Amino acid sequence: MANFQDTFLSGANIDFIEGLYARYLEDPASVDASWREVFERNDGAGRPIFSTKLLEAAAAPVAPAPGKTNGKATAALTQVVAQAPAAAPAPAQDILGLQAKVDQTITAFRLRGHLRAKLDPLDRPRPPLEHVADVGMVDDGHFSAREREQLVECNNVFPEQRVRLGDLLGRLHRTYTGGIGVEFMQMLDSGRRRWLMQRMEHSENRTDFSVEDQRHILTQLSYAEGFEHFLHTKYVGAKRFSLDGGESLIPMLDAITEVGTAMGLKEVVIGMAHRGRLNVLTNILGKKPDQIFSEFDGPKDPKAYLGRGDVKYHMGFSSDRTTRQGRPVHLSLAFNPSHLEAVDPVVEGRVRAKQDRGGDTERTGVMPLLIHGDAAFMGQGVVPETLNLSGLKGYTTGGTVHIVINNQVGFTTDPHDSRSSIYATAIAQMLDIPIFHVNGDDPEACVHVARLMAEYRQTFKSDVVIDLICYRRYGHNEGDEPSFTQPAMYDIIRKHPTVRTLYAAALAEKGRISADESEAIKQRCQQEFDAALTRARQESQFKEPNALEGLWKPYQGGALKSAPRVSTAVAKDVLCDALKKLSTLPEGFNVHRDVERTVIKKRLGMLDSGDLQWSEGESLAYATLLAEGYNVRISGQDAERGTFSHRHAVLHDVQTGEEYVPLRQFVTGKGGFHIYNSALSEMGVLGFEYGYSLDVPDGLTAWEAQFGDFANGAQIIIDQFIAAAESKWRRLSGITLLLPHGYEGQGPEHSSARLERFLDLCAEDNIQVCYPTTPAQIFHLLRRQVVRPVRKPLVIMSPKSLLRRPEATSKIEELATGTFQEVILDKVAPEGVTRLLLCSGKVYYDLVKARDERKDDSIAIVRLEQLYPFAYDELAGLVAKMPKLAELLWVQEEPRNAGGWHFMFPRLHDLASTRSQQPVKIGYIGRAEAASPATGFPKTHEYEQQLIIEEAIFRGTKNGR
């Protein structure tokens, strides 16, 4: 007998075999006699070979052979066939012939039917696909007319056991090659595949909509089209990035909320770019068209918005809606910049925060819904970064519904120039999920798919992708001429009826909804938009985004000078007790000996000495915040241990692998301690954490870069969200960035967190940029970030060598008293100072060591622990106390074109100009300008560092300003 894997019984047909066996177990007479013989064979001792082997395979799934599926029964059936007695009849041979061809064809439809589906509303021919295996088997010429009349096994496509082949082929065509194409056979989970098969094949992948449902779909299409047409005629040439051509999106979104709410959904957070955004705002979220029209007209007083606000198709919104079944659902559309797909991880983070806060451990109550563009979905790297987060314990949200608005062109770029794959959704195949492609001119198919995918998401807590293949009736924006670059395509589009027109005609032809009624619905939409415009022109409905409501009521943004001063100190006995708990292991826990020596025993020793290092200052900040009921979440590529092996927030038993998290013993109230080693991603993970911070204002949300300059990979999140959100959208965030920074001779990519880039973003008290140098400072700074009712992003240049530098320690009393010091003054008497050195970070310790060795009290060294907001008043007061001051110098380790120099120079000039005494020379001391952040040679680094110290302490500045 031929090997089983060489027959048609292998590969994707395993779903058929497993389903057939399940049917046999229920009713042996329901399967063909040849299959009963296979299932009933025994091993000579009365034990059924098939069931025994199948159970073994189910308990220990076998890895698939190359090109084969991972069905549970594949290995079992192989052995059944191989172990059959030589004299026994060969059941596989008995059913070869027509039934074999039928089974192959059924599999081909399931596997390749999408390649023959009629997906393009413009009805253009698809690229040649004959090179794709099995695709020819879904064509009509595969069987003769006589064969089509034969009764065959239908492989569960019909509820019946055997059907006429012609009827089977008709159903397969309607299911897999109509207006819906499905990629699902690549999924490894056979249970989910069979779930989809049953729902698609038994219904022919359609929904039998009632007249009322069809009227609802038609009405939504009418509002979607009417809204765009109204804007096109009333605001001629204005950018709106219309949904014309993709109007089926609106009834799809409505269907998702209807099905979802019936299965426990309470809230949907939506992320999307500009295409169709205004339409979604008014027709799904219920934003009044009056307000949108007023946004087109703009504010009455433009001077009130100098440098503030954002364009209307970037704005967010939230509302409470009620479905047709009377179920409530809260909808949120996230604010979004023009950087395509950047909002994706932000939405995921918001959803996870809402789920964590609400105790939605099943993740059915809050759902993320992301709407993508076809070119962006394949082109933007943040998409796979976000998809990769979907199954990670620190980031899973129970599945995202992805809808790709596939205009079949990216601005002016054709698909063959923007991707290397057949579909714009190919990147989603990295996940074990279904991908549905649907013709946007078939709204009933679109709604059917939306309903099915919403049910799938709620059932399996898995991502799903819907590729809405449509077109863009106008250019990228309404002032663009698309026929410059796609003349043939737009020649078709100009003649092509709208989705609503086609659907209304189809309903009238079927006698479902008359043409008169369809026209009446259209006119009603027009009248409502006319009335809304009249109201907007009579009284502007222009409003700023809603902010500081709900969870955000206790918090404030704005100028930090008005921020209340709060105590961040914690009683010494509380700190000592916490340090003792952090140093105590569960009984029988076997920690690594080096961790025991450098962490556990070291901390126990600190209880006697009272000298704390950085790790203890940081850990005590988390411990005391948790004890006060706050939530603490930290993530990063090595956040649990810390890149520099200083944190050890998660300990591992060296014998059992069991984990112990000491900080969790401090959790009280509704808070929690969550720390996760993240994926090797910056943009995706930081976007997620920023999103998380938007829905957890009453806690600390921190992201730690492996090395500070790795934040470069998340620059869009930093620029467009973290630095600008308060100005653009009035959205506050307390996100904290821990960025290791410092020049220790480790080379260009391991030295600089690019302090200069963050300082360039500083304005209007939008962010805080700090460079703390002691354990007490990080303790008070982290606590201030939470305890103070101000919510501003915090960027921390965190240390590397200072983590363990003997001089960089703090007494435990410093945590029990005082607060974060924005400026740390020198101990020398100001009256005799002639040279004032201002610096930040670890260079201070080198400077003060050299100054003290020289015993020169004419040099004062002051640390700026907070560079922004700049502590001008405190420094001006200090300068005023130095009557002999002649030099005001900024000292940094970074090259002159980096670091803080360009930020500091105008501020030093302002400080010097306040003096009425002798002129003060302003100067720079540091590395020369450089294209690279640092040298790659340790000896060169040491030489450069020595030059900085000598110039600052022994010779003074030569560079001037």
C-alpha cells in the first residue's frame, strides 16, 4: 500500500477525516462502508487501531511534515495504513476515483477558492494565478457532465451525507468564489477551522437578511453616501478623505457592535487613520453633523487657538450608543496623527488598561477595532509589531477586529509597487487567524462577514482580519487629481454606480424595497444634513475635545508653576520594613547565588548601614506607591531583571523555575504590580504603554529602553503623542520613560539617549525631562509623578555606571524627608565663587572629584536634575548670590551638537543678563561636534573624558559660546 502521506488523505484533507471519524462515533451507519472498515480495524487483540492512535495523537500533537497541516490525526492515520495486514483490502483504493477527486476539489475550494472569488467592485481581471497549486481545481471544467450527476460524499459541506456532485459544486462556488474570499486553511487550530467551515458552508457564506435588516443596511449606506455628497457640494475642495467607494464600512461597524453586545461586549475602542474618519464619527459614534460642519468653518476666534488644536480628521470622540436590540455600548475613537498605523498600539494599550481596571479577565467586555489602509497595513512596520503583541501575556487584549479599507491604491502608488504579496493583508498570516476578503459593492456580504468575525472574536478571543476591497472615488484628498497616475482605473470609477445605488436597485429588483422607498430614505438623509448645516451656520457648534472627565477629573495639565507642592517623603520605619520585605525570600525558594549575594544580602546590609543604591531607591518608590493603593506597570525588553542586572523585580528559583515577585506583597486596594519583559519592539510597545497610561491616570506606567537611544525606534510615538497630545487634543498622560544614558566608553549606540531630541520637543510645560543622580532623587521623582495631581509625561535619563557607583548613594533618611530637588546646589560658599559649572548626570561626580582634589573653592558645581521645565528662578537666585562670578559654564559629556548645550545657551544668557555687576562669560565645555554620539574605542573615550574635566577644573573654557 502507498504511504498515507502520498495519497489524497493527507494534508488539508485531515479536517475531512477527523470530521468523518467524529460522525462515525455518533452513528457508524452514517459513514460510507469503506470508511467504517478503516475505523473498525483492530490490532488483533480487539483494540481499535484508529481510535487508540488518534487519542495518542491528540494527547501529543505531532509536528507537521513540510507542506502538511498539523491535524491531530495525521500521524495516527499514517500508522493505521502502514500497520494494516498485507492481505486486508485497501480502503483508500476503494474510494479512489470520483470520490477522491471530489475530496480533493472540496479541499481546493477551501484552500484556494479565494483566488477565484469576485472581489473587485471594478470587475478588473485578477493577475494570473495558474502557478498556484490546486487553483485550477476550483474551475468548472474539472468534472464531466456525467460526473456532475453522481451522488458523492459531501465532506460535511451539506448537512446531508451524500448529494449530487453538481449541487455540491454550486454550493462550493457560492461559498468560496462569490463576493467573499476566505483564507483560513492555513490555521493550525483545526477546531477553529471546522467552526468556520460549518458556519460558512451550511449557510453558503451568506446571511438570509429580513426586509427590515435590508432596510437598515440601505439606510446606513444612504447616510454614509449622503454625508460625503453633502460635504463634497457644500465644502468644495476641502480635505475630508472621504469614504466614497467604501461606504459598506458603516453597516459593517454597526453589525460588529450588534453581534458583540449580544455576546457580552460593553465597549469598543476604535483606531483609524483619516480615510472615512468623519463618516465614522457621525454615522457610527453619533457625533452631530452640526459640530463637524462647524469644524469645517473653524473657530470664531482663531487667535484663541494659536499653536493649538488639530485638523478635524484627526480628532477623537466617544459616545454611548444603543444597538437596535436595545443593548448599550460605549464607543471611543482614538485621536490620531497623520503617521499611518501609529495609533494601533495606542488603542491596544487603552483596551488593556480598561480590561485590567474593570476586571475583564475574559476580555469580552472591551474590544479593540482597528481600521487600516491597504498600503499602510503592508508598509508600516508598526503593524507587525502590534500584531505580535496580540498573544503576549502583558499585552493581549482578547483579539482585535482589523478592517482594511482596501482602496487598491496608496495615494498614487499601485499595489504592485507597494507590496510583494497577492493581498494587502499578507502580513496578518503571522498569526493563526482567519482573513476574509469581501467585495465592497456587496453590502450584504460585508455585513455577513462583519457579523461572523465579531462572533469569532468573542468566541475565541482571537484577532480577525477583514479585507474590504473597494475603491476611492476621488483622489487621496478631494483636491487631488487621481487620473494623473491611475487613468484606466479612474475611467472605470467615473462610470461606476455607487454602492447605495447598486444595492437599492438590487432590492427593488427582488421586490424587497421599492425604488420610491429607497429614494425617500435618500431624501430624508439630505434633509437632515441640510438642517444640521443651517443650525451650524446660525450658531457655531465648534467645541474643543472633551478632557478631564470621568477618571481624569482629579488631575490637571497646563502650567507646572501652578502645580501644588506635595510631600513625597515616607516614614523611615515604613521604608525599613519595606526594605526588609524586599530582602526576604519565601521558605524553600532557591535564588541564584549571585542574586542572593548582590541583591538579597546587600539589601539586608543596607538596613544596618542606611546607605542605599539606585535599585533600592527605585524599588522603594514602587513599594510605597503600591502600599498606598496605586497601580504600577513597567515594561521593556529586559525590564524584569533590568538590562544592567540591577532591578531583579522577578526572581527565579534555580531548581524549579518558579517565579517570585517581591513587590507584589505591597499591593493594596485596587492597585497592582505588573512588570513584563516586552517584545523586541520600541514603537509598538511604547505606543501600547502610552495608550495604557491614558486609561490609568491613578498609577505609574513606565517603559524602559534597553539602551536610551533605542527610543529612536519609537520617535513617532514620542513626537506625535507624548510631546504633543496635550496641545493638539487636550489629552494628558503620565507615561514615564526610563532611558539609560551616560558615557562609559561603550560606543555610539550604548551611550546617548539623545537628550537633545527631547529638549527640542519641550514647550508649554508639555513634558518633564530629568536626569537624577542619586537613589533619593529617583525615589522622590517617581513618587512625585503619581502623588502630585499633575499628569505630564516624564522622560528620565536613567543611569548605567551610577547604578553601583559608591559616591552615588543616599541615606535612607533622605527618602524619609525632603522631596525631589530640581536643582542640587553645591556646598561651597557662593560669595567666593568665580566659576560656576552647571551640569547634569554622572559627569558631576568626575567634576567634583577633580575640584575637591584641587581644593578650589572658587569653583561651584551645580546639578540640574530637571532640565525641563527649567528652574530659572532658583538658578537666578543662586547667581545673584555670587558677586565675583566671572564664568558661567555648561559642562556635558555629549558632543557639542548634542546633549543640553543648545537648549541651555539662551537660558544661560538670560541668567547672566540678570546681573548688574561685572559681565559674566558664558561658555561650553564638552566634546567637539560629532556626527556619531560617541567613540567606539574605550581608550579614546577615557582621553576625551579627561580633557573635559581638565578644561572645566584646571583651564576654563576655550570654546566660548
